[in-house]
Amino acid sequence: MALKVKAKEQFQNIGKYAGQYRYVMMPELYTALTQDKVIKEAALRSGVSRGVMQACWDAAGEVIKAWATEGHSVALPGLGTMRFGLRAKSVDDVNKVKAGLISSRRIIFTPDMDLKDELSKTAVQITCYDREGKEVKRVTSTDEGNVEDPENEGGNENQNQNGSGTQNGGNGGTQGGGTSGGDNTGGNSGGEGGDDGYN
């Protein structure tokens, strides 16, 4: 089993490499599996009926949604935990604190160690395409398999122990070839700018 990635030669319009062609890596598009297909497969693997699995799936989803919106970090069996957070601007005076400072609400998923280990051991197959779309090379990864920690996006040091804290504009991602400064929603898909991020 391997993750499929494509590296496509693209012209850079902005950023450090403006005016140059660079190979930009991005995940290959995967087929989105429907809920019905997942439930059917889970029923087959567990030996319970599809109807029972559907009822359990629905009930678990409602419980996770209810508890997460009450401010809890909720366990997702075999996967990790999920909680809600937000991004908001910081102010220097308590009298300026208001709901309008919130720029976005977030869903934060933290994978458990078993899932992170599985991902780190999974090979990455890279297919390279030139600017005309012709396949020119295939590569199998030899990287160290580091998995990003969503609790410490961008490696910022100003988060406290409970995951709260401000994250001032880290580096945006590289997908699409741009280098956009911005907050740490970026990861590998490009950041947005300006706000301090509260987890």
C-alpha cells in the first residue's frame, strides 16, 4: 500500500521562484468513499448486520458532535481525538475583546500514535510530469516518514500545554507553487494571512 503523489512542472508567477518552472508536489486525487460503502465494509469485517452498523454509526456521530460542541476533546476509536477550536485576532485591551475578533472556527483532529506510525511507514510513490503533462519519472520515497503534529502546527513555540495560544503567521504551504505567508492553517496547502490562531 502506498500514498500516490504527483510532481508537476509549473510556472511560478509569484514568490521566491517567480518566472521559473518548478516541480510542485501534491497528492493524487483519491476517490471519495461514501458513508454507505464504509458502513457496508465495517459490517462485513465485524460480522454484525448492516442495519446494526448503521445505527451504531449514527449514534456515535451524534455523540461525538454533541460532546465536541460542548468543548470536549472526543475520542474517535482507532483514529485519535477531535475537538473544536477557533482563530481570532489578539487585542491589547480587555475592553476590545468581542465576538467580532473571531475569524474562523476550526475542527482539529489529532491522530493517535498507531495511526501516525502506520502513516510514517507507508511508502510514497511520486510520479513526475513535465509542463506538457508527459510522465517523465517515477520515484518511491526514502524520506524519514515524519508526521505533522496538528497540536504544534508550523513548529511554533508559543503554544501552552493545553493547546491554546497564539500562532502568528507561519509559513504558508507550497501546494500550487506559491509561497504565501500566513497563519498556520497552511500546512501543505497554502496559508491565509493575518490572524492570530487560537486552538
